Amino acid sequence: MLSMANQLEPRAPWWLKHKILILTGMALILAASTVIIVTCIILSPAHIHFSITAANSTNSTMDGENGLSFNFTLAVDNPSRRAGVDYREVIVSLQLPSKRLKNNSVPATVNGSMPLYQPRHSHISMAVAAFVEKDLLDLYLKKFYRGHPTLTIMVTALVRFKVGVAYSRLYDITVYCPPVVFFDVFQDGNFSYHFAKGNANCSA
């Protein structure tokens, strides 16, 4: 009798099973989408602010070449209260605003070991130094430039953002600092070049 009763139990119609499967699939997709959206929001890049401070220059010699040593501090402010910043690489260069120069980009040296971690809501600084050959400055001023000479500082940082124990994907951030003015001074029968001291905020 019991087995016969089980056989007589009504079965759910096929369309109801199909509807349940569709609703279950939609619920899973919605849950997965919610997790992805929340993760993206949590690990979204923080707004990092770069600036140039304590800029100065001295006439110097490197590998037998006369030129100008340009030194400054690259200050980085991370205002985020949720995300730290993991710097994998920081590249700085000085850009001469003339495309007709064969070498219009001068690489700079960023002092400090990488990777470098910046905690959330904090400020860090990196010492940067660059050497510009006098011949390049002379060529730039005499042949390709008319007016007040300037250099633009370009900063490229390869970073990841960290929230808790989770890391975001790698981001390539490039910013340009406003043109830094430099000028020449006639001294001891020769022209020497100097960068104007001051601070500058950088932007993408």
C-alpha cells in the first residue's frame, strides 16, 4: 500500500521545474555579479597625488661631461582611508619640450628600493636626481628654443592597491609636473644653468 501511495504522488509539471532552474540560475548570476561589483569597488584605485618639492640644481661633472645636476623630492600623498599602495616601479624623466631634439628625454634616478609600500592615508617621499649634459642644454637653447627655457617632469608608477589582505590588479599611472623653469647665468666667462627652486603639483 505504501509503495502504491508513493507512486500516486503528483509530480511537479515540467514547466515548474524549468522555471525553478531559471530562477536558480538568475540568483547565482546575481550573487556572482554582486561579489564582482563589491570587489571592484573595494579594490578600485585610490587617488594618489604627486608633487615636486625641494628642487635645486648644481653645476657638476659626470663621466668627464660637464652639465647640470638636478635634484628634487618626489612627494606622494595617499589620502585613501581604505587602500594602501604597493609601488612596484617608479620611473622619472625630464622632458625637453622640443621634438626636433634627437634625445629630448633625460632619465632620472629614483633613490630607494622597490617594491615600496605606502600605508593608507599617509605621505611618503622619494629623492630623485638627474644629470643633464651641458652640450644638450646648449643645443636646446641655441637651436630649438626661443623664449624662457623649461623642462617638464614625467613620472610613471606601476602600482597595486591593497585593501586588507587583497591586492588589486596592476595599474600604470603617468603624471606630468608643470614645466620647471631654468635659466642661464653668465659667470666667469661662461654660461651656467640653474633650475628655479620651488614646488609643483603634478597631474595626469
